[in-house]
Amino acid sequence: MKQNVSRRLLCAGFLLLLLGLLTGFTMPLLANPRMGLASHMQGITNGLLLLALGLCWEHLVLSPRLARLTGLLALYGTYANWLATLLAAIWGAGAMMPLAAAGFTAAPWQEQVVSLLLISLSVAMVVAMLMVIWGLRAGVHQSSENTV
């Protein structure tokens, strides 16, 4: 089971990495190219995060339910991060990202979509990373008990 999840995370990571790279080609076409750069970088860095998670997945000590939740939150958070910044670049949204938005604003419903994605992905990623740390800590604790 852990090997299947690890493989899925690795595939999802490489796919997101590819999407991030391809996003780089779209920057001149976007309403806000600077936000397009942010989306490009989010795709690359979040793809690498999924690759790292896939590589360390077998070391997590979590119940099957928590492991599934962790994986789903990580997948949602990483892809939503790329998507939120891409939509912001396409629409020119930026209420929640004033530095990358450089003064751009979009229609209220577009700003709300981007804001909802940003808030939900932030919560998802914090919870996922806390569970990963917890799962790795539990594994370290068990390993040290087994060696004594």
C-alpha cells in the first residue's frame, strides 16, 4: 500500500513539475506576467515537494486514515497553489497577493475564487506538513526504541 501511494505522489510531483515548466511559456500571454512567474515557480517548487513526500512516504508512521488524509491534503494544497496563482495571472487578480499582483485587481468573483483557493490550500498544507512531521517523528521514536 505505501509503495502505491509513494508512486502516485511521485507521478503527481513530476506532473506538477511539468505543469510549472509549461506555465513558464505562457507568461507573455497573461494579464499579469509577474503572477505568471509566481505560478511557474509554485508548480516547480510544489512538484518538488510532492517528489520529496513520495520519497519519504515509506518512513511515515501514520494510521491508514491519517496517511490517506495527509496525501490528499498535500495533493490538494500543491495543485491548488499552482492553480490559484495561474488563475490570478490570467484574470489579473491579486487582492491577497499584493507583491506579486503589482496593483492588479480582477472582478470580485475572480478575487473570491483565488482567495478561497489560497486560504484553503494554506490550511491544507499546514495540516499536511504537521502530519508528515508527526509521522516521521513517530518513526524515529519507534526506531530508537527498537535499537536499544
